[in-house]
Amino acid sequence: MTQQLDIDPEAGLRVDVSGETATITLNRPERLNSQTPVMWNELIRLRRDLPATVRVVVIRGEGRAFSAGLDRSLFTGEAADGILELPKLPQAEATAQIAEWQQAFDWSSRPDLVSIAAVHGHAIGGGFQLALGTDLRIVAEDAQFTMAEPSLGIVPDLGGTKRLVDLVGYALAADICLTVRRVAADEALRIGLANRVVPNDQLDAAVEETVRGLLAVDRGASAETKALLQRAHPRTQDEQQAAEREAQYRRLRTLAGLEAED
């Protein structure tokens, strides 16, 4: 049975929970799913308050695009909560506001959740960074990624710079961000930005297949393994092997029914 969660109607989101899977749909197709602070606030709330039963989160876009990034009204007087209000604030307040918004793009840090971006059409700016904030990216053949912020005179500030460098390396990240060029699906797969590329009409099926594979794995083992992978990069080999040993001991105690003992 699928349950639709209550969402602020101004957020432009639809959230469906079915069993252990939550599907978050950016639902402003008439604006190519462009993003607003109201949307970000709801994404932050969802990230914090999803039902405890949820193990997999799928983020997708309704209509012709995944997300065209920031709603351009944020750069004009049309939006009371627009980006142009930030420089009027003291630096500490402005950067604290950005720090809060950044949480809407951090779907990969929780070991107990696995997040998937199902990307078709344009993923521009904030749309690109939202996809980067997930664990996996399954991409339709028409997908195009663009880090457009520098062309607007601003910087990518929603966590995308480190995530992009971690995925593709500094030189490619610099090329993508500083030329503001489009990265097509085939290149995204080649450079490690996409996990998988499929024909447009097979995107939903590919996501469903991946979700089934993720849910077939023991929940505790999945969370422990994800935590090991997340923390592997800064560790030495010896440190990682020590972490593996400790994680394995915890898993074995759980399987033996001893997890509650000292």
C-alpha cells in the first residue's frame, strides 16, 4: 500500500511511501522543477522525519526535467525570500541560512538510508547538486548535467563542489564548473558521475530493479557497509581494516542475538 505524505503545497513536492521505499517527486513541471527555499525546507524536514521503516529514498522529477535549479525569481524582487536578501544580512546570519539550506541536498550521509537520483532531462545548478547529494544516480539517455551557478555570478554552495571532485577528480570538476558546459549521459557514465544510463522509457524500471536489489540486503549489514565505504577515503588501510573488524564484530553479535549485551 502506498501512502502519500502531507507536504506544504507551496513546496512543489509529492512524497509517496510504499513499504521501505520513499519516492520524492519534484513536482513543478511547468517550471522544470525549479527550486525554492520552501522546497528546500520541506526536503530538510523529510530528510529528518521520514518514517523509520524507510530504507531507500528515490528522488525524481515530474515532466520534462529532473530540475532546472534555482527558480530565477529568487534573483529578482519577485521573491521575498530570494537570494538577493542574503547580502543584506550580517555575514553570520547569511552563512547560517545557507548552511541550513545545504541540509536539503545531503541525502547520502545517513548510513541507514540509501538514496537514488532518477535523472532525466536537465539537472542544472541546484538540480545537479541535488543529484550529487544522493548515493546513486541512475540516468536516462537524455539527461544533461550543468553546474550553472558561475554563469550567474555565484558559486555552487549546496555541497556540490566536494561531491563532484570526489566523484570525478579535480580536473574534470574544474572543467565542468568553470566552463559551465553540459555533461551528457554518456559522458556522465564514463567519468563516474552516473552509475547507470538507460533509455528514457526504461528509467523507472531500472530504478525499481535497483531498489529491489538494495532491499534484498540485510538492513543492518547494509548500514554498516555503507558507513565503512563513507569513511574509507581519509583512513589508512590499517585504519580501515580495524573499522571492518569492529563492524564485523557488531554484525556477528547481532546475528547471534547478543547485541543487547555488554
